[in-house]
Amino acid sequence: MVKREHLSLEMECLTLFQSNPYLFETIQGLEKRLGRKMSDLEPILESLTAQGILQRTGEGAMAYFRYKEPAVIAEFSFTSELEPL
Amino acid sequence: MKVSTGIRGLDKVLDGGIPQGSAIVLEGAPGTGKTTLGMQFLYKGIVDHNEPGIFFTFEEFPDQIYEDMESYGWDLKDLERKNRLRVIGISPDIFLDQMTSKDGLFEQLVREIDCRRIVIDSISLFEYLPDKTGENGRSLLYTLRNIVRKFGLTSLFIQELSSLDRRKIPFEHFIADGVIRLSLKEHMNIFRKRTLEVTKMRGTKINEGEHIYQITDKGIYLLLASQIVTDKYISDQNEKIKTGIPELDNLLGGGMAKGAVYMLDTNSKANYRHIVGAIYAERVKAGNRILSLLSSTQTVTELKALMDLYGIDIDQLAREKRLYFIEHYNRPFPAGWEGSVFHVQGMENKDYDRFLWEKCKGLVKECKENHKDWFAYYDLSTIFNERGAEYVLRSFAKETAFARSFGMTVLVLCNFKEVGEQAASFLERTSNGVFKTWVDGSYQYLQVTKSPDGQISKPYLLESIGQKPYIRLV
Ligand SMILES: Nc1ncnc2c1ncn2[C@@H]1O[C@H](COP(=O)(O)OP(=O)(O)OP(=O)(O)O)[C@@H](O)[C@H]1O
Ligand SMILES: [Mg+2]
């Protein structure tokens, strides 16, 4: 079902947001950052948002996406902070 | 309340730091270290002063910044995990949109980490962004300043600067509480140097002038241009010898260091006559024995006229054998000077070397035993012309060591530009101190660019005055 080029573009988006956890970008901004067409990015961002990996805020052109830190990892790094060894 | 900038030298320039809650423009050409300075401000704020911070970057990716800043040993991701720092990648249009939205992203982020400082890298694009009313982006910057003030955030707004757009005072300078400028300059066409200047800072006094900074493994390090005389080196005052120019003595922490070699680097237009005259006269008055090398332009007649100005009769001193001269040209000398003039014209380098070592060393040694101090003055261009560059480079370090071991203070006149980059950098390294004087437009400047204490100064204007020492640093 999912096209191969979609997969790699999905990985690209995912990597971008994972290595930049405090990146807040619109589709337009992502088009510039990734050098990919908006029309190609749109379905991928939709799908990542639906999976709960990205969070979308706002409407229209000013809607922006950010990475949603998986809860488990957040907790994990929190406890490791408390008990440094 | 002052906020430390994270750079000790800059805190000194700002008399303690940036007034809390101010919005400061930090401007500079590409590669001058704006991002580094901005991040240092946040990093040190967090680590040393417990003030969380947010870095907004519009053009750069946050992960690039994490990586770049690792070279200074700053672990930004660790601070993010501890909720003390955020490196936010965002487009300027959403940033501005969110900034003005009630409970928007900006407010949330500030609250989330109890943010006290922010850096925006950079505001350069703002000018081209239309605001809500479709007008130019200037009002955006004004809004931005008001918002950060409302939150009580101490802020740095980074501004890209190309040397081209320097026509008028930019709008940002009027609305900002302060302006810090970083520059990278060709220095006398020989050395490149980075300088920082604070051109404006509301609510604090500033130490004016261009201060030299370096980008080191630990971030930005600033060396203050002028320093207060009295706080250092009081202990070795008796090892300081006066130059006869009070302001210069102040810059040098009391005077030249005894036994040190100072280079006076002058360009062809600069008038160094009174600088040399003041120092020479002061040394005579202090009772020093003086050895000087006469140049093609500095004749005995010229020197006599110069010293007359300072009320010194060299004729008598030469006859008393308090002044000695090395003469490369076959010129006549007044009667009675026979014992104080060494004629070296036509002497091979080898013989000249031997003369220096045997004759001069003997003299200096003898006087040292009688507790007389020596001062030597010469124009290096004469040696370059008469003995060649190779000779200069070979013998200069040796002479420096000799001077030091006999406590003989030396002033050497040189034109760095004329002798070439390699020779100049060698001479600069070998000298213990360097004074530079040059003409720019209709003004002449003087700057201490090296001294044995490590003190360097900003450039001072050299003003002619009607009485001794006939010059003054302003
Ligand atoms: N550890 C280090 N020691 C010395 N210099 C360094 C070190 N790390 C980086 N630099 C230098 O610092 C310089 C300036 O870096 P920085 O990115 O802060 O400047 P900038 O003014 O923000 O530049 P730009 O206009 O490109 O954004 C770089 O040219 C780099 O070579
Ligand atoms: Mg930068």
C-alpha cells in the first residue's frame, strides 16, 4: 500500500524531528528545510500526526508541527537524572 | 540589577553586565562569533547563575547548533533534558505569530522552563517580513522588544551585518537598549584581529573602544583594551621606567619595563618625532647612559634640535660621555665628541657584530657595575638598509636577550609594513612590547598592542600640545 518513496520521505521527516526535538515548523517551512515539495510532505505529516508521533497546532498556513517525545523515553531519562551513578 | 554575559571581559566592559531585562542587538559579519557569544550567554547563565534560557534559530537547524557548540565543551542536549535550555528551530513568521498570540508558543515555552534569558538568531529577516497590517517589519521588532520586556527577559537579538550596509544608523539601534558589535579586521594590513565594541548600553556606563577577543576552546575570550593602572603591578614599580608621556605611562602600568625591548611601529605618514623625543629626553633626565644608532635621517643636528626642545643640551652630555652614538654614515661631529661616537661605516656584518659584542657589551657592563642604567634607541630601518634583512633577523633575538640580561631598556623604531609580513611578525613576537602609531585621515593614533605585562590598549588619538612633551594621548 505505502509507496517506497513515501517511506524514505517519512524517514526523512522522522529523523529531522527526532534530532531536532524543539523544531516547530509549518509545511512551508519544512519544504524549505528538507527541499521537498509541499504536496509530497502533506500526506506524510498527516500520517505521522495520526500516529501520534508529531503534534500539529493551529490552522491553515500558520499550522505548525513538532515532535511528540514518546512518554516512556521521557520518563526513563527523568529517572536516570534522579539517580546519577 | 546586572546580568553577567558569561564573558568576563565583556562584563568588565559593561561595568558588571547587561542591565536585567534589556533587549540588546548583537551585530557582526558572518563568522564573527555571534552564535557562539549568544549561546555562551545562555550556557553560562544556566550553569553559573541558574537562569534558564531559550535560543531561537531561524536559519540554522538546532542539531547543527548542538554539534557546533560541542567544540566549546557545552552539552546543550543535557541542559535541555534538565529543562534549563531550549534550542528552538522555527520560521520567523510562526515565531512572530506565536509571540503575539495569547498563551501562544512563546509564552508556553517561557513558562515551561522559567526562562530568564533569550537569544534570537537572527532578526535580519524581520525587515522583509510584512506585519499584520502589511507594513514593514520594523514595527515587528518594536513589538518583539516590548514583549520580551514584559516577560522581564534579558535578550540578545543577533543581527547579520555586511560591511556594505553601513550608510546610516540602523533602526534596530534606536529601539534596542544596547548594541554590541563584533568585527573582524585587517590590522595594519598585517594581522587580522577580532574586535568587540559596545556602542550603546542604557543604564550602565561602558568602557569605550574596540576590545580584542579570541574564539577559544572554551568560547569567547575578551581582552580589555584599557585597564586601570593602579590595580596591578604596583609591586614592581621600581622596575618601571617612565616614558615622559604620562598617558602612555598609565597605559603601561607605570612605564616601560626595565630591560625590555619595545618596538615603535610607525607608518610613513606618522610623525614619531615627539614620541621618540619625549622618551629619549626622559631617559636623559633620569640619568641613564644612552646608546643610539643614528639613521640616515636622524643626524646629530636633528637630534640636537629635538633635545633643545626638551631643554637638554646633548653637546655637553656627549662630552661627559653620557651619550654614545653608532654612526653608519661618514658625517662630521662636534669637537669633543670623539670618545662617544663609534664609526662603523663600511664595516662588514661580521666585524660589526664583533664591535657590538665587544665594545658595547663592555661599556654596558662597566656601567652596570657602577649602577648606571642603560637605554638604547635605534631605527631598525638603518640596520635593514645597511646590514640586510637576514642580519636583522639573526641578531635581533640575540640583542633582546642581551638587553634583558643587562637591564638595558630598548626602543626600536620600525615600519612593519615596509619590512614585510614575515619579518614584522618575527619582530613583533621577539619584542617585549609594541607601540603602534599611524595616521588615519587627518588624525594620528597610538596604541599599545603588546606589553610584557600582557596589557594592551585601545587606539588613542595623538594630540599635539604647546608644551613638553608636546604630545598627549586622548
Ligand atoms: N573551538 C574553537 N576554537 C576556535 N575557533 C572556533 C572554535 N569553534 C568554532 N570556532 C570558530 O568560530 C567561528 C565563528 O562561529 P559562529 O558560528 O559563532 O559565528 P557567527 O557569527 O554566528 O557566524 P554566522 O554568520 O555564519 O552565523 C567559526 O568561524 C569557527 O571557525
Ligand atoms: Mg551564527
